[in-house]
Amino acid sequence: MKNIKKPNASSTCKLSAAHVNGSARSLKTKEWLTTKAAAEYLSISEGAVRILVCRGILHASKLGSRNRFRKEDVEALIKS
């Protein structure tokens, strides 16, 4: 079994299940964006995207250890 890294204790933002959803949605049926792509789409930095996730403003799904964003969620953030 692989060693699982624990989150950094000094992290100021702790993600909860309400902010990051592991596998509730199929990755095959929707268009997904990486953190970098979502940042470019929103014209903000990657760090700012992570802050939006931590604050619960933008929903992220986990693919392994990486966040993925539904394009429709990113577009909804622009419209709001």
C-alpha cells in the first residue's frame, strides 16, 4: 500500500467534503477543466481558484490528487 501524504498542518484552508466531491459525478459525460484552465477561463490566478474552492464559492471534484472543475460550474460563477 502506498504511503498517503497528510495535508500540510500549516495550511490555512482545510477542504471539506462539501467543497470537494471525489466521485459523485462521471468524468466521461461532462467537460472538465484543470485548475490552470479554470484560472485562464476566469482570468484569475491558480491560487485565486484554490481560494474560491476553499471558500465554497466554486465546486471542485477530485481526480486522484488533482482538482477538476465542471465547465458549467465555472460559467455559472461568471454569470453570478
